[in-house]
Amino acid sequence: MTREIRPAGGPMLAPHEVEENVATFMRATPVGRRWDVESIENWELADAGRLTEGQRSAVRFVTLIEDHLPGYFAQYHEHFPVTDDVEPQTYMHNRELYHFTVRWAAEEDTHARALARYQTASGLAEPEPLRAELAQEGSKRFSVPYEHAVQYFAYTLVQEKATQIYYQQLRDVVSDPVLKDLLGRLSRDEARHFAFMADTVELYVRRFGDRTVEPIREVIADFRMPLADTMRGYWRWALRIADTARYDHTDAYEHLVRVVSRAVETRSDKMEEMLRFVTSCRTVAQPAAR
Ligand SMILES: [Fe+2]
Ligand SMILES: [Fe+2]
């Protein structure tokens, strides 16, 4: 099936600005600090018997989410194409962004592979049924059709932060050390992915000011975590895993507010109103049910 190429529009950073943000991201993961599934040597100690029913369910859920990487990765090609579908200046922007995208995708793919490995090593799942389950959800189309470039970065900022927070909280409650170690690795990676998005959104707001307000407001107004609209039983599942560790993507909104606030010294009324709106979209904090 051929996919429609829908390049992102609106104001865009200059290629050299993307290059600088990518370099900052790369510096945060020098070769010696990268990891893959084979870096974890104690898979044979993984034991799903030490997990509660809710924790087992949470691992299965996040494996499905991470395993959708091909769909997320395809979005970058669709909206930031590195082809003659775009003007040379946009191509140069997209080519710089691509350096981030491939590294990010390799890391996310490792997350998917590591979680699947945990499932089979710990006795949570058998390889073939797991492969079939992942294929069923993984093959569904994922799409975030925004108009402005900054919207993709704002969306991903929230989503990476929400995932980081969830992995940290889940890590704090599980008693299988192999899973604890894995969740620590995942949350550190998501924190770096968030940092790249935060640097990018901050620069957008600094450079384009009020022109970014409405696009960012729109992202929050209809925010859905990835797969919320396609995964079978997503909401039931999301609620169930929230019993195990707090799972609320609106926890990430305060980080978006902070990023935007940091970007501008004097906020316009328009900007103030957007920040108030984002804050008002947060779920009223409930202490995590443990
Ligand atoms: Fe991930
Ligand atoms: Fe991530």
C-alpha cells in the first residue's frame, strides 16, 4: 500500500538549529552508555511469578505499545520526508532531524525487543502466541495528522514524558530485579527522548512566539496516547494498569508548561491563556493507588 506523503507545515527551525539539538541528544548517549538486549546478561533469572496480576498485565500492555515502533517511525517519513516531495530548505531540515529519528527508532526498537524478551524469559508468554499478539496490534495503522511541525514535537514531548513517568513508577513497585533493571533502562531512555523534544519545542516557542500558541493548544485539546484509538480494549486496559502504578498522561502537561514558560521572558496574553488551558487539562492529582 502506498502512503500519502503529508509534509508538516507552519514555521520550521533552521537546519543548523536541528543539527545543534541532535548533537546535544547524541552527546547524552556516548557509545559506552548505549545498551541492547544482549547487554542484559541475567535473562534466565527473570521470573514473572514474582509479579502481581496487575504488574503482568502492565508488562503486556507496554510491550504492545513499544512494539508499534514501525508505525511511529513511518510517521516521521510521512511528515518529515527526505525526498523530493519537499523544498530544498525543508529537505535540509528533515535530513538533520533524520539523524535523531534513526537513533531514536533504534532505541525504541530495543525497548520492544527487550520487553518481548522479558515476557518469554520470565514465563509470562510463549514466543509464538506473543508474536501473533504483537502482529495483530502492530499491523494496525497509526496516524497523528497534524498540520504544523511544532505539533509533532509537542505531542511526542508529552508522550515520552508520560512513558518515562510510568516506567519509573512501575519500577518502584515490581519485585523481579530483572524487570526492575529493565524498567530503569527504559525510563532513562525516555527521559532523553523527552529532553530532545523539550529542547525542540522550547526553540520553536522562542523563535516563533505566538505563532506556536494555537498549534500547541490543539495538541493538548485532543491528546490521545498512541494506540488509544486502535488497540482492542485500550481504555479498559489503561485503567487496569493504573491500579498497579499511576498511569495518567496528563501528568506530563506540567512539563510542557515548564518548557514553554522557560522559552519566553515576557508572555503575551495569548501565551498565558494557552498555558492556563494546558494546566486546566490536567487530571486533578489523586495519590497513586498502591
Ligand atoms: Fe520506549
Ligand atoms: Fe521514547
